[in-house]
Amino acid sequence: MTLWTVINWDTLKSWEEIFEVWNGGFSILGSVMAIAIFLPVCLKFQKIPAMKFLDRITIYAPLTQSIARIGCFCAGCCYGMKTESIFGVIYTHPDSGAPLFTKIHPTQLYSSFLLFLIFLLMYFVLQKYLKKDGQLYTAYLFLISVERFLVDFIRADREFSSINAINFFSINQWVALFIALISFSLFLYYSKKHSLKNS
């Protein structure tokens, strides 16, 4: 919700609208950032090993996100650009969030498919080889950031900064790049940290 609020700040009439989630929306990347910041703090307060916990839940997180994107497709939000591709879809229901009677990319399904592939990779491959605390968690953050960065190129609801010089990427793409960079750096840190302990 926080990232959505930042991106759409100029559309808000009062600060109370920040909490009116039924009129706005949740940003996946914003939610990921909030969880990445606050959940480890809560886990530490409860004396639960944060990285071990996060490594476990992030194996299944992309599956949850994949299913959620199907919901986006049904609602017509997060829709793609116009296309003549055989994969294009046309919305006709008046309650749809997407443009009606226009063939567009089903970017929600593209995301759903990619997130499902990330889940399969996490479940069947990465958890067998990434045994050090923090590796699975940071790998997950990196992979979903790459997914969002790529799919955003063909989304029609992209939001851009007021700074024209950086508008070759959308705001969400910049956020995705930031998360990817931080998560990759942390992956290397956790890998090296545990290697040093064992040496």
C-alpha cells in the first residue's frame, strides 16, 4: 500500500485516503519491501531465527503470487499494452479494470506463468543447493524483481517519475532494480558469511 500511495500521491484528496485500500491498491513490490523490513524485526522480537524462517516461507511465496495474478487477470487490473499477438485478450465486461473491446497483452498471466516457474525453481532446485541461511530468501527477492522488471515493459498501466531523465524505466522498474541489486548483494554476503564461518 505504501508504494502505491507514493506513486499515486498526487491523486489523493486527503491523508485519510492512504488507509482506504478499497479505493486504491496494493503494490506487490511495496508489500515485498515492507515485509522485508518489518518481518525480520518482528521475528527477532519473538526470538525466531529470521533467515531460517524467511528461507522456508519464500519457497512458496511465488506460488501464492502466481495465483494472485490470476485474480488480477479476472479483475482486469495490471493489464498490458495493445497487441495483435495470438496471446492477446479482449475484455468486454463493463466492470473490468482493463480497456474494453481492445486486444491487449494478458500481462497478469505472463506474470503468473513466470512466478509459477520461479516457484518450481525454488522448490525443486534451489532449496536442494542453497543451504546457507538467507540464500533462498535473497534468491527469491532477486527472481521476483527480475520478473516484474521484464513484464513491466509491456504493461499499459506503468507509472513514471516527474524526472524525465530517468523515464526510460517506470517507477516500478526502478524499484525492482533496487530490490534486485540489494538482494543480489545480500545473497553474496550470506554466502560468504557462512563460508567464512566454516573455514
